[in-house]
Amino acid sequence: MALHRVHQQILRSHHLFEPLNEEQMEELMSSSHLLNIDKGSPLFRQGDPATSFYFVISGSVKVFRLAADGQEKVFDVLSARQTVAEAMLLTDSANYSACAEALEPTQLYRLPSSVYLHLLQSNSRLAFALISRLSGRMQQRLNEIETLSLKNSTHRVVRYLLNQLNQCNENISSFNLPMAKQLIAGHLSIQPETFSRVIRRLTDEQVISQNGRQINILNRFRLEQFE
């Protein structure tokens, strides 16, 4: 497919595509599809054949699994300029190990895994870019596991808020929560009421302020020390 110039610039800025030359990019994109999906629409379900991965142009996507009791365990929320399910490229499984669906109206590219894997064989920079991406994701997951296993609910919420703040520009002290509190609580393996209680305590002690989904950090040092 022909790439929109803006989309081409966005894709080129991502390290999973930057190493591709023009011919390789054309080979990948010729069998890719630009999708516009509504809030709540699935990208894939757990157990579906893992034939593609995705690049988000705008909007956001949650990746989750369903427990036996029907509750969602949210693993990640991906937004603009992030990839979804690229880890499946190097697994032995032929099927997706989780579900993914749009949290809002979302535009994204669906990219064929087989073509990307073919390009990996002839482009060492591309292979190292993928390895770097997956290594970073693994380290993030290990940090989350340590937090969830060893720390209490307050610490989990504080770490989450600090992680969100660290993703902002250096001089920014506010951010919007990327999803509803029920989803954040599920991601942190705590109850929504517990999440709300910790946020209320941080607000009462003037460590943060909240306006809807917007969180303002009033005292970063106190937040870092808060337990």
C-alpha cells in the first residue's frame, strides 16, 4: 500500500522500522493495512492465529487476558507510535497469548509478521532493534513483577504515578491517566476502591491534585518517599 507521507515519517521514527531501506519498507507495507477501529473493537483475541503485529498511529489499545472468573488482567496500554504484539514475532506459539482491543477510536497499521521476519534475515540492524525492543519490555515486566510481589498497594500506586510522570517531558508535572481507574487497578492487581483510596490519601496530604483523569504532582519528593 502507498504510505501517507506523515505516516511514513512516523514509522521511520520507530526503531523497529528505521533500519529498513526504501525497498524493504515498500515490501513490508505492500501487504500491510491501515485500519480505523472503534472503541471496544478487538484487534485479536487470545488463541487467534498470530499472523500480524500492529503500529498505533493514534488512539490507544489495551492488552489483557481474561481470568477464569471473567475479570480482565490488563498487561499494557499502548498509545501513538507504539507497537502491539511484536513479541509474538520470536515466539514458538502460533497463536496470540492475550487479547487486545481499542480503548478509544484508534488508527493503526496491521503488519504481516511473516514479511517482517523475512526482512530480519537480511538486515542485522533490524534484528538488533527488535531484540532491544523486547529486552526493554522484559525489563519493564520484571520491575512490575517485583513491585506487585513485594510492595503494598500504596507503593504500587505511587510507582505507577511516577512511571507515568517519567514518560512526560522533563519540566512537566502533570499528566492524564491513560485509562479508567478500574483498568489501572486491574493492572496493579488491586481493587478499584483501593486505588481510589490511595489517590484520595495523596490528595488529602497535598502530594498530588486530581481533576478528572488529570493528575498534578504537587510535591515529587514527597511522592517518591510516600509509603
